[in-house]
Amino acid sequence: MDVEKFYKLHELLRNHRTASPMVEIMNCLDCSESTAKRAINFMRNNLDAPIEYDREYRGYRYSKDSYELPGLWFSVEELLALVSLQKLLAELGPGLLDQQLAPLKLRIEKLLVSKHLSSNAMQRIKLLPIAARIPDGALFQVIASTVLNRRRLEISYHARGTDTEAVRIVSPQRLAHYRDNWYLDAWCHQRNALRSFALDRIRHAKVLDATAQIVTEETLDAHYAAGYGIFAGAAAHIAILRFTPARARWVADERWHPQQQGEWLADGAFQLQIPYADHRELMMDIMRHLPEVEVIAPKELKQEMIQRLQSALKTHIA
């Protein structure tokens, strides 16, 4: 049914002081009586419209003055995409947005049924988070609100590396979901620089009255996209990696970094050049391809690999 008919019917019922007879509804919608009744039933059953039949005036009217027609309309394809997004959010962080998404989920399910589709089809989509660290749901909502509303935030943050906890005043810029975990990209007022904070390590968060300091999108992209992985900063090094022909068939199709460069070698191997600022995450990714990868350069990265392999041998041979 044409969506425009629902808008017309809504305007007619909302602006009519008494009930609207069926003939008036048919003229307004430019349709037959059966089509008008289908429109009324659809709005009742799928849009929660409080439409009732008034026997005294022999017509239809709203039983509530405050009802507003939902402002979002979707095609079948858009509905399925929206349900897929809801499924994705639920899998990325179970419980984080369940309360907020529940009314939308119910409305979507009703619209799907009206189009003879089953919302149970989303059970066939499966996401498998690996080593995900789920942040506190209440804290997630507080932090997300400051990102959207541009408010400063006071956080108590526990750093795993140093096993220390400190209070920071930050201006939230972005929420990032990276490798199954959530991070807050923010301007740290103590360090006077951009920093990333793992949401699961934030122990306490308090919204402040002050407006957040805004960092331009260009600056954010330059800072967070230049380094490798979660480690931001200017990429001062270029890693050159050579993968065996057997492993090359996989690696050649992978994107490790936006500015990476790859080339096939004469023997079927694949050579990959990757900019990086901090070697720690890059090293972990390299090591998962052992023994079918060789660090060619720089010398410092190659030496780091040798030291890790020697340390691992001592642990396993001892």
C-alpha cells in the first residue's frame, strides 16, 4: 500500500474535530472502501494508531489527541538491513543497548509481519566475537551520550600495562569498535593530546557541565589512521614482510593498513609494506602467520621478532 495514504489518513483524523465518515476517508485517500479499511487496520495493528469507530457520528477518529505517526518508513530491503544492524549491535555488546532498542525492535517486527516476513530469519545470522571485553552497560550509555552531545567527561581509568588507576578529564570525540572491543577516542586535558581509552577499563564516568573541546575530523583521521591498529600516532616506520607462496593466497586479499603496499614476487611469494608507529600490535599479527612469514625490515622489528622467538623457545624447551 502507498505510504502516502497513511500520512493523508493521519492528517485527516488528527485535524478532524469529530469522526470522519468512510466516504470522507475514501475521498481523502482516493481509494475504494476496502482499501480504506485496510489502511485503517494496518495503522491500528502495525503503527499502534488509536483509531476507533464512533457509532454516534458513524465515522472513525483518534481516541487519543497525542498520537503522532512514526516518522520513519522502510522498504523491505531497508527493514531487513535495519534488523541486521540491530542484530549486529546486540552481538557487539550484549545488553549495552537492549533497553533503548526494545521499542524499535518491536515496531520493526510488526512491520516485517505486515510484509509477510519473519523476524526470526535474523537467527540465521551469527557473529562470533573473539576475546571480547564487554564494558559496563550503564557506563557505555553515559560515555556514548557525551560523544553525541559534546560534553566533557571525568573518568577513572585503570591502565593494564602499568596496573595503575588515574582520574582524567577528557573531551570525547569518537566511539570505536575494534577487534571485538570498544574504545573511546578523546582529547585528554591532562596530557593535552589525543588518547584512546578501553571502555572496559573505565571504572567511573561523570558528565561535566563544560562543553567538549572539538577536534577536527581531519586531525582525528590523521592521528588514528596513520599508526597501526589501535596504536595511534605518526607512522615513523615501514615494515616489510615476505609471505610464502602458500600463505600469500590469503594475505594478498587482507587489508592490514589503509596505506599498505603489496606486490607479488617472481617465486609466488607476496611482499607487504605496512606503516606503523608502535610495533606491539603489528608484531602479534605477524606472529600468527609463523613460520610462513619473514620480517625483512626494519632491522629493529626483525630483532624484536628474533628475541620473542628465542624467549618462546626457552619457555617451551625448558
